[in-house]
Amino acid sequence: MTMQREPLDEHAIAQLFLDARSYNSWSDQRLDDATVRRLYELASLGPTTANSSPARFVFVRSDAGRERLAVHLSPGNLDKTMSAPCCVIIAYDTRFYEFMPQLFPSRDMSGTFAGKPALIDEVARRSSTLEGAYLIMAARALGLDTGPMSGFNAATLDADFFPNGRWKANFLCNIGYGTDGGLFPRNPRLGFEQACIEV
């Protein structure tokens, strides 16, 4: 039997999309442990290639963690990250396939990836990017604001946070309760005719 789901109301759509922005300044309200766990639980439910779930998340919330992260940031990302209550390093596990027996119990998919570095890299990057986007939407759904960004030295960050080389940083995302300071007008988006083809 097919379930007929109702569309979200306009308030929810506005919170997730229309009113949501990439924030650059933050209130001093902190994220508690329960919220961090809830963020991950929701983000982990989004689809990935063969349920591979290669993303790994480092929730940087302590002053010591922020100072450690600071040396790897580009100057334009420094102040906003130091003031954010949480910066998440969205990374990926280059040996994610070792968890495939747990994640895809109906069939052992680990052999599909083992020994195939190009496929591992393709799937890990694509699916961890998706999982990072799910994290952003989970944060918005919980009433939080986000500031995703690149602008960091991946090589030095990986050497510092992931010295065994198994995890690799993909992108960063500040999460908290945003303020209007430093909030720029929303930039234009491409129209449907520019970005879409119907066949």
C-alpha cells in the first residue's frame, strides 16, 4: 500500500529553504550534547551509495579544538569559525567499505570496493558530500543555522586531525544560532530554463 504524504507547510519550507542562509556571525548560545547527537542521527538517515555512509564528522566545540582548527583556516573564515559554537569537519573514511557487512547486511558489498582506489574515492567524496548536506538540512530542521565553507588547508588539517591518513576532510560547516551581523543579501540563482532540461 502506498502512503500519501502531505507536503510540508510553508513555515517548514521557509525554515529549510526560503529563509535559510549561510551565516557568518553567531550568538553565544551553545549546542548541547543531545543536539549534537540528534544532528548526527538525522543526517545519517539520508541515502548514500549502497548505504556506504562514508562521511565522518568531527564536532569542534571546545576552545582548544577551535584553536587547533584555526591554523588551518583561510583568513576569511577565521573570525566566523572562532565565534561559532560548533564547527563540523565533514570528512570521509577511505576504508568505509569495511563497514559494509554492518551497513548492507543482505549482501556483502565490501568486495565491490576493496582494492579499487578510484571507485573508493569517487563514492567517498560523492556520498560524504551528500551526508554533509543532510547535516545542514538536519540543523535547519532543528532550528539551527549553518555556515558551510571550504577555505581551509586540507593537507595540514588532515595531518593534524587524521594523522593515520584514513579519514580525509571534505568541507567544514559552522553550526549554531546565527545573527544578522555580516549577513549579505542573498545572491541570485539560475532560473529553471538555465539549469534544467526536460526530456
